[in-house]
Amino acid sequence: TVKELVDNFILVFRALLSNSLFPELQSAIGVGSAFEGWSPHEEDVIYCVLVPMKPPRWHSFHLELCNAGAMQARNFCIRVEQECTCMREQLVGDMLCFLHHPEEELRRNQNASLLRTLCTGSYLDARKTARWFHQLVKAAWVALPQVTSCHLKMMPFNRSCKFQVTQADQKRLIIEIMSGVQQGDSDIFVTSQSTEAIFTPSTMWTESCAVAEVKFFSHMTKQAPRDTFHLKCLQLYNRILVGTGFSDYTLKTVVMHLLTTIPLSTWSRREFVMRMQDIMWYLRSCLEEKRLDHFFFGNENVPKEIILLPAFQTAKPLNLFQ
């Protein structure tokens, strides 16, 4: 499975990076439609995983808001700061201080690798980080149990790392690894995912609700009766409306709103047609009003199991159609 494969990769990554000063990689989180259970393109699924990063020892990450933007996502830069280790050097004598030793001496020391390898200036660079993951995947592949029965093909990368794994039965899995940094203890991250902008600086990271969204669908599936068809409704409408100008995200937002206002017990096979009508009527009313509110901004119906930033909870509803 994709989850098992990615978990194996993370284990090898951690072994390769042990005792280094590269970011600490956390367990991968599957995000997007493939992990939410409604992928509109079953024949060409891209399995997207987010790998959260924490700063290594004696480093810290600081999120700086670049612009709030008119769309649903804000953009951040991730400033990397180094801590003074002079006191530790005096006590242990085993390292150079990042702040107070000559730059040339630090350059010869491999411990300065985070800023040199993954940053532009003092800011974490999404493209350099994607290249780093690209190199990690190639290096880790030979240590994975799947190496004897599967074939790995690396794909061109920009802000994320993509690769294809062909299994013995010729089934192909396309996996995309995004990197990101968690905002506090919330389900909101800043990630390397591409934006709709024509040009996005490589030091700009986009605020993402992808983890909150997959957590929402998981929560709803657990609460719903076994024969609930909400995911089939979403999948079917995304296929019906291909080429009409409606994005997958528009349809997903509509269904998320309806899942918190229409009882889950009524999303059964027996009432399938009625729920399909509800989705279309809701979309029609949004078009007439020229307004579709982002699900997580200022929405009192978000389940308490989803951990949002206070700014999301107190924000005014954000119109995705603007």
C-alpha cells in the first residue's frame, strides 16, 4: 500500500539523517482526494503525502506572513534561525557555534548543512527542499523491501518530489511528497504545494487546510452509518462537471458544508438522488449569490475534532468566488 511504502521511506530517511542537522522528518500524512476517499480520476490517481518538518537541534523556524492574498490561502516565508552554542562548546568542546565562529571554519564543518543546502539566504526554499527529497528517495530506495519486486522512476520536480512505483502486477503508483511546517498544534500547515499564481517565489510557502480536510472526511466517515454515500456523491459530481469550469475544490467545499447541515443518517443509498439534488441546489444558490464560503473560516459548524488556529475561528467567512 502507499501508506506502508511511504512509512518505509520515512524510516530510511531518518536513518540517513541521524546525527545530521537537517530538518527532523515527522510521520507522513496522506492528503487530497485519494486519501479522502473520493478521487475523481481512479485510473490516474496521484497519492499526495505531506511530510511535516521540525527544525533540527540548535535551529528554529519562524513563520513570517508575506501576504494575506485574495484567495483561500495565505503565503508565508519560513525564516531559519541558528542558536548560539558557545556555552555548550565550553562545556563539551565538540562543536562550532553557528553565530560566533568564522564563516570559513563553519563552511568546512558539515553541521552547517541546513542553511547551505535547503535555504536561500535565511529562508527555507521549497524548490531546494523538493530536490533534497528527490535525492533522499533515490538513496533510500535500495534499502526498502519493495526494491526486489517494484521499479522506481523519478519524475521531474518543482516544489514537490514526485516518483512512480511500478509493482510486479504492472500497477503504477504515482506518489507526490510535499513538505510542510505545522502551525502550532493545529491541523493547519504551511506547505510547498503549488499555487495558482503564475510565479511563486521558491521561498514562499502556502497556508494549507489539506490536513484539516482529510481529518474532516475521516471524522464524518466514522460518524456516518455504513451505507453512507456522501463520498460517491462527491466523486460522481466531479466527473459529471469535468470541463464546466468548476474545480474539484468547489464541489468538495459544497459537500463539506452540506455534511454539517444535513444529518449523516440521510446520506444513504435510498436517498442518494435527493442528496445529489441538494448538492446541485446548493451550488446553484451559491452562483446566484456569487458567494461560496471557505469551509474553515468563521464557520461554527466545523467539528471540534478539527484543530484550527484562533484566527480561523474568529475570521469573517471568506468568499471563494471573489
